[in-house]
Amino acid sequence: MSITGDDPRADPLDGALDPRRARPHPSRFPPDAPGYDEALRRHRVAIDEGDPGYLDPVSGLFVLTAAHHADRGTCCEQGCRHCPYIWDRPDAALEAIPASEQTLVSDDDHRIAVQVAHTTGVMLVALRTELTGRGVHPFTVRDEGDRLAHHHIIDALALARSGDHVLSEEGYPDPARLLARRVWIVDPLDGTREYGIPGRPDWAVHIALTVDGRPAAGAVALPAMGLVFGTSPAHATPERPDGRPLRIACSRTHPAGAAVYVARKLDGELVPIGSAGAKAMAVVMGDCDAYIHHGGQYEWDSCAPAAVAAAAGMHTSRLDGSPLRYNRPDPWLPDLLICRPELAEPILDLVLNG
Ligand SMILES: [Mg+2]
């Protein structure tokens, strides 16, 4: 085995190597660990040479490669650095985040939001496929989706952030959250009605962290589309096609009067979409220019979408232009504007002054 000198295979992520074999899971060996780059180089060389392991450059201990574990075919549950099976565990990345490392907002909060939204979405897609395939009534599909998603999110956040409070649409609102600075506000399944309709893609998973009542990190998953939007890294502000009429996302079943009014005044068109998350992400992706809502929503409906949209450079506010505030005693938050920044002033002017 050759582990010294300049090797053209030094980049451990090059070539056609399966990422799970090329890179250890960050919960087992974080990229900022001493000797990380050299360890990965030695790992790659060992795989290419067909060796079962390599000597760790810091400790000198012999470390088995991911290829060796994979060829063995089973996980030994010993916490091996290069265990390839850990990548398949939905909450693996959440295992090794000590509470002492938690700050008011950290990079891990953004990552946790994305991962929990993603894993919840994967489970919801599988559940819907199974239940609709068995001919289960849509009402039951909805209920089972709400239940499964809520419990998964609560368990995942308890594992990753045991000191934080959670306000969930499907949970009992613990009043102690009102005294906490960090509160996760989640809608396990936004667009429940659409989730119960086979083939409809406009439903979402909302995961948001608020600090002192302000969205600080978050993610919105559109699982039926295979999409997850986070706050860091954020989605790039989309270009707007020249000459396209203004497109305003609105409720599929109850379009807001303000949306209808603004569309008429600005020669725009209404785009009915189910799920607040799906509507907000339509703006983030550039498919729509604005999302206007009033008439009833709760904090979990808008918190994650607003966090993601703001991170993507969009304007977010109440319809009177005031900031969105969360984790209040009453989670009722009836109106919302998410739009391209250049549209905020004309839309708010129309809404407020006619
Ligand atoms: Mg819901």
C-alpha cells in the first residue's frame, strides 16, 4: 500500500467512487477534524489498492475503509468512521451534535432544518404510495400523514436539539415556549388536503427555527417534487422573464380578495396552488412573482416559507407591511405577503390605499 508522496488520486471525492465510500459521514468524522484531508487521501489509496484499511495520520491507529465494510455487507454498530450504512439512516447527521455546541443560531440549525424536512418528506411519499396503493380512503391518508410526520419531526428535533421547544400544528402547545428564545415552529404536513389526492404535488413539510420570535433558520420540502429549500445555503434570487405578466400565487380553494384586487390592478394573473409552502416556493423558484394571503393562517403555515423566502432575497411581511412575528401566545397569523423585493412597495400600496 502506498500512502506517501503526491498521488493523482489525492482528491477523495474524485472519480466514480460512491460518495458514501469516498467521504465519512460528518457525524463520524467532521471535515474540520485534525488530519481530515490526509485521512481521506489514505482512505482512497487503500480502496484503490484493495487494502482493508489505512493508518490514521494523527492517531496511528488502523482504520477500516468504507469499501471493506460494504463488502462485508453488514453494520457492526461499533461507530466505525467509514461506515457506509450510516448514510442511509434518516437522522444520522443529527447524532453527534452536543448541546454545548448549540448557540442561538448555528450552521447546524440550518442543516438540521433541511435534513428533518427531507427525511419527513421521504417518509410521507412512501406512506402515500403505500396507502393509496391499498385503496385507503383519502381522509385516512391525510390523518396518517399528519401523524407520521409530526412524530418523526418531534423525535428528530428532540434528538438533535433537546433543549429547544417545538410548536407543531399537530402537537399540544406547551406554554413554556413563550419563555424560550429558541422555538422550532413546524407544520409536519402543509397542504393535507392535496396530500390525500394521488398525484398532487402541492403539499409541503415546514421546519423553522425562531429566535426571539424571528425566523432564524428553516426549510421547506416539496417531497412529491423531490425538492428541499433551506436558508443556508439559500436559494438564489431567480431572474424574472422579460414581459411576463405578473403571476400571483393564491389559495386553490379560497383566493384572497387582496390577491384578486392586486392581480386586476397590475394586469397580472392568479395562480391557484395548494399549500402555503408550495405557493411561497413558487415565488422562490421564480414561477410566481408574489404570494398574497389573508383570511386565516397560523404561524406554522408561514414561518418556514417566510424564512426560506427571505433568505432567497424576497420581501416577507404582514399585509400592512409590518414584520412577521412568531411564537406568540396566540399562533393565529392571518395574512402574509411574500414577493419579489421590487414588488413590495406597489403591492403594499395597493393593499393599503387601494
Ligand atoms: Mg399541517
